[in-house]
Amino acid sequence: MAGPIDPRLLKRGKATRYYLVASVVVGLLTAVLLILQAGLLARGISHVFRERTLPENWTVILTCLVAVFAGRALLAWLNETLAHRSAANVKSQLRRDVLAARLGRPADSTTSSASLVKVVTTGLDDLDGYFSKYLPQLGLAATVPFLVGGAILLTDWQSAIIIAFTLPLIPIFMALIGWTTEKATKRSFAVADRLANHFADLIEGLPTLQAFARARAQRRGVELGEEKYRRATMRVLYVSFLSALALELLASLSVAVVAVTVGFRLVYGDIGFEAALFVLILAPEAFLPVRQVGVHFHDSVDGVAAADAAFRFIDAEGVVSGAAAVPSEMRIGFEDVSYTYPGSDSPALRGFNLSIAPGEVLALRGSSGGGKSTALALLMGFLQASSGRVRVGGMDLAEVDHRAWRRQLAWVAQEPGMLNGTVADNVLLGHPGASEADVEAALRDAGANFSGAKHVGDDGEGLSAGERRRVALARALLRIRLGGARLLVLDEPTAGLDSSTEAAAVDAVRASGVGAVIVTHRPAVMAAADRVVDLGAGQ
């Protein structure tokens, strides 16, 4: 965070800008009420001490004090309500932006799913402290000290000079402490992120660890990670409590200097009792908002650290999408296309040239690491070529709206994604408006020997690898028949299928009537294709 207010949070949520204006208005009204409260108390108390009796208008003073207290309570409630609404708006916007960035870069493997889950859940929830405590106090600190200081200046210029010299010391110490806190919090966030990734890896690999009797051996690693996170968290708390003590001590000493000087001048008759009491009541209020900014800064740093992680993912370099409409002709061409993955020294695809005619069924084969999956990712716009161009209907794919382009595609991955529900629920992802008869027909044509009523657990639990591919193929067929997709893209669609089921799946692809690009090693699929293209390693 480059300053007290992160400009990226202002840019992401209009509610934040409105809230900052509202917080300044609330701060001004609060300062006015504080001055009125101090004036009423000073007048009433000084009259009691001088005259040994209540003032004649004591009911008016008491009524005004109650009204001031009620006004301050109402302003505090309004400020907190606006803060929570602003926080909810910004968190919702950030979560949508993170998910949109993830969907825009589905082939990105630089950020783990565990890190993303942590950021968009508990991480961004910590922004509540930033909006509900830190920003409201920042609004008060920007208004209350100036108005209160002005009221003290009009009453006793000597006390105002002391406040003017001591008040800036608090922001200076606050900045020094804030840098230390920010560093400690970033370390704690990084440790928590590593712990989340470690735990997610263990959960994912638990069956393998159990099979080789290594599950208990991982317990020590988790305990070490927890201990590191505990130490990092305690370091943040240590800095927080120490900084709060330092700011409280500095503010208390500053108020004490004002009180001592006012007390001596009151003894020698250089200031009236009512004026002295007015200054003493207001002096702590001049320091309080600034002091509380430093205290509540610690409530915001966790959320700001999560927001930084979200912004790094959102602003990361990704595939550039154009705005042009998808051409009517589906002739696809790879023109001297090369692609190198980040962090790799050698290209996954080098100088690749290929032309695919509309309606052609093309099979891609080659050794592992030859660039087959990379070619498919480039075709679908998940990756952008390092050099060369991918053309669709004579137009550069980079100029085409990628969302519109992907609506023309039906995609079957090596490991198809599955949702918790029924087989029919997963097939309907291809076209949600399809009927039950359409779903059953697609399953039958994909070679599935089970109905759409079969239950599917999380991540395809309850289905074999071959059954998952049949469901994914049925989903793709439904997308072509009812969703208007014009190109079928398949990555090893018949792996794990027997020969008869494989033949049925190939016939379904051929009968779909659209072009298809199939990555395969199966002879039956290659025999059914119009053309077979070999990809060598790195070619």
C-alpha cells in the first residue's frame, strides 16, 4: 500500500469513493458535536464551581448534552453501516475480478488453487477491518483535529501551539511502526499461504500416501508449518501491542504537557476557569483520532495483504482478447506459431504451421511434450503465441472476442471437470435448456451405458476415468447440437474406453457434422480422421 488509502481499492469500487466523502462529512459533524459538548460541559461545570448552585438554564444544557450524545451515537452508527456496505461492495468486486482473471487464463499454473481459495475467502474477508475501522478513523483524523484545534486556538492560543507541535509526532511514529507491521504481516501471509498449499497437496495426495504407508510421516511437516505460522502471527501481535503502547504513551504525554501548562496559568490567573476546562476537555479529542488511526492500522494490514495478492493475480499478464466478431468461415490456420512457457528455456511449440478446413476431422499425434496440448490451448485462446499467428477465417485470433470464439467451441479435456449432482446435471452444462430426451440421446451417442440419473460426487467421484470422458463427450455433443458450437476440440477423448465404446464415440464425433481437432494415440480414432498430423518434441 503506497499511502494511507490504496488507490486500487478506490478504482475497483465506486462505493469506496462515496464512502470516503461520507466519512469526511461524518468527521466534520462529529467535530462540531465535540466542540458543542466541550462548551456545554465547561459552561455548566464552571458555573457550579463558581456559584455553588446549578445554572438557571441547566435543563437546557442537559437537553443539549443528551442531543449531542445521541447525535454522536447516530453518526458512529451511520459511519459503521456505510463502512460495512462499502467493504461488501469492494470484496464482491474483487472476487468477481479474481474469478474473471482465472477464467481468462485457464492454462495459468503460476498460482495454485489453494492460494486462490485462501485469497478469495478468508483473505479478502479481512478487508472488513480496513473499511470498518481503519478508513472511518482516517476520515475522523482528517477533520476532527483541525476543527478542534481551531476551537482551542480561538480560546487559548498557547495550548493550540503546543498541540500543533506535538500532534505531528504521532503520524511520524505511526509511519515508522506501520512499515514494521506491514513487513511482519506480509511474512505472516506468505507463511499462511505456504501452509495452505502444503495442506492442499497432502489432501490431494492422501490416497497415495496411505497406499505407501507414508501418511503419518507427513504429520511432522504439518506441525513445523503450523509452528512457523504461529511464530509469524505472534510477531505481528507483538509489533501491534508495542506500537499501540508507544502511540498511547506519546499522546498521553502530549496531553499532559497541555494540562500542566494550563494548570499553572490557571493558578496564576492567566486563563479563566471555563476556558481552561474547555481546552482540557478538547485537547485529548484532538489527539484521539490520529492515535486511533495507528491502532486500527493493524486491523487492516491482513486484508490489504490479501488485496495485494488479489491485485497481483488480476493484473498479471494474460491473453489479450480482441473485440471483433467471430468470422462466419471456420477455416483455421497456424502460421509459424511458437510458444514458450514462462520459466522455460525451450519452446513447447516451435515454427508450427497447420491449416484446418471447415468440417474437417483432424487428428494430432506425437510423443509426450511434443506440443499437442499447447496447440489446443493456443487454438482456444487460453494461451497467446510467443511468435507467429493463429488465424480464424483469415482474421488473427488475437483480434477476435475470445468469449464469442469459445462459444463456438465444444471442449473435452483429458480430465474433464465434474460437479456434484447427477450425470444429467453435468451433461446439461453443455446446454442448460436441453430436455431429458436430449441428454439421454447424447449419452447414448457418446457410448455411455448408464443413465443421466446416476449420482456424481465431487470431482467425478463415483465415475471411472472412462465414464467421465463419456459424460464430457456427451456434454460436448449437446453443445454442438443445441448450443450452436461449430468446432469440436478433444484431448485424448477415448483413453480408458474399450474398442466398441471407442468406435461409438468416434462415430458420434463424425456424425456431429462439425470440424474436429482430436489429440489421440488410438489407431481407431486416427483411422476415422480425415487427416493425421504428427508433432515431434518441440516442433
